[in-house]
Amino acid sequence: MGSPASPMTASTDTRSPSDSLGIVLDEHLRWVGQWHRAVFFRGGQGGERVSAPASFAAWCVAVNADDLAHQPAVEKLVTLHEQMHRNAKLLLLKAAAGDSPSESEYEAVIARFEEFVLHLRRVERAFGAAASGLDPLTGLRTRRGMAEALEREHNRFRRAGPAFCIAICDIDRFKGINDTHGHDIGDRVLAATAAAISRGIRSFDEAFRMGGEEFLICLKETGLTEGFQVIERLRADLARAPVVLPDGRRIPVTASFGLVEAREDLPVDEMIVCADRALYQAKNSGRNRVIRYGVDRPEAAATSRR
């Protein structure tokens, strides 16, 4: 079977990941028919026609180029693809040895195929929404357009003031949430965090999902003192509101923040770097805290919250 990570000649395809998913679906619909014939009527023989369609490997190359490979929905699709083709190959080998597959073995492949197609359609819809500049999971704007929005605010500040602040938010120990509870629960945590951010800022402020578990918040016409109050209140609200699952379980969620105030001599890309450095200090100081770039010493912040 072809591996999703293997180099493909189709990697030069200029189609977007969203457009390429339609080709992946069409090829897999053809593939499953070829696989049926090879397993049940041709003694497992079929050559390249029953290998994993190359379009999925090409799609994975495009996804990696767009820095989307670690999105939970993409990771799940890759896992389903690998499981489906691994099970399918085992039955091809069994048929080639003269053994007929059992009903349960056959159903295992078909169940994975149906789940793969269902999830592929979900990802296709999500990518279509993402192309519009909105993150389909959280409803926040994506990185697409973020730099332009921040440059616009920075230009306003340089023309007339007052200052503004940006904060980068990172959910604490999010990988542990995914590893312990699964990506579906991780998605619930991301959506709940985004909702809390939207509630915690004013209607004319802006919030973006930078990717993964990171968010960027732009507090307009706000100096560092007021900005710290807003972000500190948001941090406390998150810590007080665990995510409640359908079965009643409660998952505590905290987040760390790096905050920076605009300066005329500090370009937008440098502001983001400074906010990220403050976030790094917040993580190293014990998490679940706000660090103001150039103001807070990590050691002092850690001591004050013990």
C-alpha cells in the first residue's frame, strides 16, 4: 500500500487541499470496487490498481505545505486511511494464499472505508469554511488576514493613537488532554476556549485562532494596564469554568498568556515575537498566568501565584 507520507510526483499539483479532497474521494470510490474484485474474484491479484490511491499521499504533501498536518481532524483522517489500507492489504494477501476472508474481516475493511469517507467529507466542508477565513471549529478568524488586520490597527495607532495590545493565548497541557481523552474532546476544549475568549473581549476587539491550541487577541485602543486587566480576567474565567462533557465528566482547563503593548518603533511581526516570548515565560513560570512583555519578571510572577 502507498504511504501518505511518501514523496509523490503529484506534490507539484497546484490545487488547494480543499480542492484535492474531491479527487481523493473519487479515487477511493473506484479503489474499493477494484479491491472487491481482487479479493473475491481474482485471488488477490490486481497489481497497482488495488494499491492505496496516490491522490491521498499528494494531498498530505499539500497539507504539510500549508502547516495543517497536525490539526486533529487531519490526523484522524490519516489514521483512518492507514488502518483501512492495512486491513485491505491483509485480505489481499490472504486471498492470494487461497484463503477466503471471513465476514468479520470483510466488515472491518468496509467499516473503516465508510468511516474514512464520512470523515473525509467533514474535512472537505471544514477546509471550505477555512478558505473563507473562519476557523470552522471555533468560529474565530484564522491566520489568513490576521497580519493585515494587525497592520491596519498599527497604522491607526501611529496616525492618531491611542495604543493597542496583543496577547497570545496557549491552552496549558493541551497535548495531555488529547492523549488522555481523545481528539474529539480536545476539539470541545478548543471550541470552549474560543467561546470564552469571544465573551471576554469587547465587540470591536479581534480574536484569531493561530493554529493548534494557540489564539491571538487584539485589544484595540487599550494600553498595557487595561489590557492586563482584561486578559487577567479572561484567564481567571477560563480557570473557573471546566469543560463539561456529555457524560458529566468535567475537564479543568487553564491557559497561559503573553501580552505586549504597541510602540511606534515595534513592527507588528516584532510585537508577535515579543508576545510569544512573554508566553514562553508564562509557561516556564508555572502556567495559568499572564506575563507582560518587558514588565513582569517570571520569577516574581511565579512567586505571587503560589
